[in-house]
Amino acid sequence: MELEELCKSEIEKMESILKEVMVKDVRALEVYNLALSYFTDAKHFFDKKDFVRAFEAIVICWAYLDACLHFNFLEIPEEFKKHFTV
């Protein structure tokens, strides 16, 4: 899979997940907002065809959400948990 296709796939997958995230603990808001910022950055870089930076940004978004899930600060539907390390 080419980097452009991989970025597009990851951004679309994350977009679906973000629509379903529920913040369970206010301590997660700052980290969750960072994840949202990196998601926005990923889309921006993708639109600019800067696929390396788009991929970096979406991976960081995934990492922040994964960390919040490990601390039980967020809730996501069971069907999305397979994409994380929880």
C-alpha cells in the first residue's frame, strides 16, 4: 500500500472513531484535545500532499487516544478497540 493510500485509510478510520469517543474523565481533556489537533494536522498535511507529515500526525493522534484508553479516561465502542492496544 502506498503512503498516500495508507494515510487516507488511517485518517478515515480515525474520523469514524472520533465521532464515537466519549470522554469519561476531565483529566483526559487536554490529551484528547491534543489528539484532535494532530488529527486536524493530519488532514491538513494530507490535503497538501505532504504524506509523510500526515502519517506522522495521524500516528501521534492514535498514540494519544491509546494512552487515554489505557488510563480508562475515554470510552469507545467495542468494535473500535481492535485498533488499539487495550
